[in-house]
Amino acid sequence: MASYHFSVQVVSRGGGRSSVACAAYRAAEKLTCERDGLVHDYTRKQGVLHSEIALPEHAPERWLDRSTLWNEVEATERRADAQLCRETVFAVPHELAREQQIEFCREVVHQLYVSRGMVADWALHDADGDGHNVHCHVLCPLRSCDESGFLAKSVNVYTVRNADGDERQATTAEYRELKELGWEKVYKYRLGNEYRELTASQAEEWDGCKRASKNAVQEARYLNDWNDPGNVERWRAAFCDMQNAALERAGSEARVDHRSYERQGVERIAQRHEGPQVRAIERKAEREAAARGVEYAPVTDRAAENAAVREHNAILARVEATIDAMRRQVEALRVRGHEVMDDLGRQLAQEQQAWRDRVDAARQRMSAFLKPPAPERQHDVSRLMAEQGERRLEAYRQRLADPETRLKPTAERSRSFDRHRDLSQREKSFMRPEQLARYERTRAAEVEKAERERVAAQARARSQAQGRSQSASRPSPSHE
């Protein structure tokens, strides 16, 4: 089944990325970034089928060297948060042969980018190695170029007026010519809390005003429209037409559409992109399930959600197929008379209602699966967890306050008259003030009792010692 994928993103230095690193990774090469001296070696990367650089007619030939091209991009973009290049990733039909896939990528890159004056560095990848995830990465610098190199992204234009009040915008070079014809730059002037944009001649008529800024009113004019937000939609539509044309040339009946299900008017739920990490996890789970001889089940949330979406869409497809089959039967039986037509119509209505009920039930199950928990439910769960935690804390406090739970080990009790251990500062921190006061009183009583027992034991030991000494000093009886 043919798939459609076309995504666009900007590689920015502000995001910590490097155009040299991106180019090295996409082409599986070793490139050195001259700006920071870092070496990016991806020569061991697998899955790169083909890579090349496409230049417009007016671009310098030295840019056919990948290192030269992207190091010039890094040197030209000097801002710390500069946008370096635009990356496009699009799926390549696996129905095409390898040479056809390369030629298809060449056609797409030339028609969408090179024909508009862009430099394009593209690489064809097969991430999984099985031919079912073939895609192309395209890196395009954001600046226009001429025979000498890259040009500026934009130029400042000033707002100028003439004596008749006509207004236009002009670059610095254009203003030099217009100045001789009586045109003047527009500045911002202030009088109290009021601001106006006036020329120097007009400001003389506004008594007491002062220039609010030394810079004239100006704005940036981009030299190309490559950053126009509407370009992405136009590129996606053009790529869709090229992919369908390639599928038709390859003899495949499959077709793709760049529009969403909602825009197409199709009652389907779109699946969410899983990405290479999720697919790697799921493939490992499939192999483990096959090795154990059990049925495979998704192990990630994204894959489980997509599996539920596929099941829902399959139900919808079966419903539509059944309705279409019944509609064809009804059309075939229409010639047999109105009576048969009415009976079949009622049967069709019943079947359709039954299927609608099943679809509604499936949609409700799907909505419940995709819908996040209600705030009230989350609040109840949080409250129950807090109550459970409070009960556990209270039980812990009671165990700390109970003398029986504070008995010392047997070996330690044999060396001391005090049978109970003292709580640590951390254990005391869990007790409420009244529990802590009760514990202090109980602990004081335990210590006092242990002291009395120790004194009594010492007195008994002295008494027993005296008795033994007296027995030893008494003379033994004589034997006659």
C-alpha cells in the first residue's frame, strides 16, 4: 500500500544544530566543521542508498563538494540563532525499482527546489533495509546565490515621501536617486505623548516636536519568498501529483492524497506517526513474541493507539463495503418491481441502522480510549491517593509512639537496662506535636525506670558480693 509523507523543518543554530553535521549524517560521510573544528564522522552509518548535490545554473561549481558547500553556509550565517537550512523529508514509493526511486527523487528535488534557484543536497535512505521505509532527505540553504556565492537574506528599505505626500519604499541605492527628486526619509517625531511619522520638512510645521529616534522608519525586504508559509502546502500538493504520476508509470493502482481525512470528507481517524524509535521497539517485541510462540501485542502507547485506530477504521471500511454491496444489490433488483424494492429498502435500512449503532458504539469506545481522564476523575484519584498516604503516615506515627515497636535488639538489651531505643530526629519529624510530647513523657518514664532497675541491680550485686566474702572468711568446722 502506497504511503504519503512530506515534512519540512528548519535547521537552526539556536537549537544547537549544525548544517555540516546534518549533511554528514544524511550522506554518511566524514565532514569537518571549520567554524568550531568539530569532526562529524558518519561513514559507518547504514542504509544510505544514494546522495548527490543539485545546483541551479548560477551557482558556483565548487559547491558540488559537500564540505565546501556547508562550511560556506556556516561561515555566511553569523548569528548565534541563525537559521542555517531547510530540511525536507518525503517518502519514496517502494513500488518503484531502485533506479526509478533515484530518478524520482531527482525529479522532485529539481521541480520543487532547484528550479526556484535553491541549492539542494539530497540523500536516499532505506532505514529498515527491507525496502518498505525508503525516504529522501533534502537540505537547502535559505539564501539566494550568484556566481560568487551566497547573497544577503534581506535588505533594509526606507519609507520616503515627496512634497505631494506620495509615499513609497526604497533601498539605500534607490534613495540616492530619489533624494535628488525631492524625496525625503520618514522619521518618528514626538510632541508630549503624541507620536507621528513625518519627514523633516513636515516636522517643521509641527512646532515643538522632537525626533524620537535617530533612525528612519524602515523594514526588512526579503530577497526571495522561500520562507512564505504557503509554500509548504504548495510543495505538498505538487509532490502528491508527482508521486501519483510515478505510481501510474510503474503500473501500480495505488494512489495517495496529501489532504487529511477531514479535508477529503472521509470518515476515518488518522494514525499518529510512530517514528524509528517506536518501530524499533515494536519490531523487537514482534521477534520476541514469535520466538516464544505467543501472539504479538503492541508494547508502546503510540503503537497501541494506532492499533486501536486501525481496528476502528477497519470496522468503518467493512461498514462502507457492506453498504456499497447492498446498494448494488438494490440497484440490480430495482427492475424486479416496487414491492421487492420496498422490502429490500426496509432491510437495507435495518442493516444500516444496525451498522450505525455498531459504528457509534465503536466511536464511543474509541473516544473513551483517546479522551484523557476528566478533571473530576483526576481530582478524585488525587484525593484518594492523598487519603491513602495520610492513613499510612498515621499508622507509621502510631508505630513510632508504641513502645513495643521500639524494642532494642536482643544483643543490645542484654548490655543495657533500657529496653527501648530512642527515636531518631527523622522519625520524630513525622510525629505531630501532641504525639511527640506524649512520646517524650513516655520516654522519660522508660529512662527513669531503667535507671531504677540499674541501681537495684547494682545493690543486689553488692549484697551478693558481701555475702560471698563473709562466707569465705568464716572458719570451716573441724572433723574429729
